[in-house]
Amino acid sequence: MFAVIGLGNPGKQYAGTRHNVGFDAVDYLAYKNNISMNKVKHKAIIGEGNIHGHKTMLVKPQTYMNLSGQSILEIVNFYKIEIEKLIVIYDDIDIEVGKLRLRPSGSAGTHNGMRSIIYEIQFDNFPRVRIGIGKPVFGELSDYVTGKFSKEDREFVDNSIKSAAEAAEIILKEGINSAMNRYNG
């Protein structure tokens, strides 16, 4: 079984914010593959289905971002998911708005949600799809990531959310290298 995890913060006040593009990508995957996101367990909203012949769980942790690892650890342990079969989709301030960057493994960088996951599961060798949200020009980083996109950026981001979901599908179907060849550039 694969688990595609979108990172974000729970609650209506965070819907559509920069930090929640991972949730948005999982929602798009669910819509595109007719998977109902209707179970609440392991501190997450979960949907289960089949994507490109693979049993796949879609996951939106309902802890706050910096505790995402608690939910993921429960899921990995309960379902005995191999670490390499986790695919995490999340926002990245170090990437230009609307751009994607895929990696097969690596550190958490500056992302607290990824830091939490790597800390809890004690591994970093799982694919990740990072959606660029850009850096704030001024102000607090926390206000920036929990803020909404400008009207101009929204179109780019909506396209990158769809591309991130499609990249996760390519990882499932053909592997991370194929997905990186198609989307890193």
C-alpha cells in the first residue's frame, strides 16, 4: 500500500493558504480518482482507493503542521507501510511560486511538518513533492505561510497543485525517477 500525504493545517481559517497546498493536492487526487476522504482516524482525514493499480491511502493529518509526524507514525505502524511508499506533498518557501521540485529523499530543510515526520518515523528516504510558495518580502514567516495567495499567484499555484497531484500519480505508476525527469526542470 502507498500513502500519499498532503501537509497542511486543519480548520476553515487555513483553507486556501500557502501552508495548505499539500491538502489541496490530496483533495485534487481524491477528486480525480473518485476517492472519498471520509474516514477520520490516526489523527487524520483518510481516503482509500486504487490509483494506477496500486492500493493507495490519501492522508491529510489533522494535527497542526509541526506535529504532522504523530499522525504519519500511527499510519505507518498500523498499516505496516514501507517508508519508500510514503509520498509527501507540501509547500516550500525556497522554491518560486508555482514551481515544483521532487526528490527521492533528503532532509526536512526549513519545513516544520517535514521535520516532525522525519523525527517521528526516523527515516528520510521517502519521495516528496514540494510546491513553491515563494518567500515573504517583509513580515513574519508564520503570517506569510498561513496567509492567502495574491490573485496573480493563485492561477500559478492552482496549476502547480494539479501538477503535484499528477506527479504523485507518476511516482505510483512509474517511480520517482520518472516523475523527477518530468517535473523537475
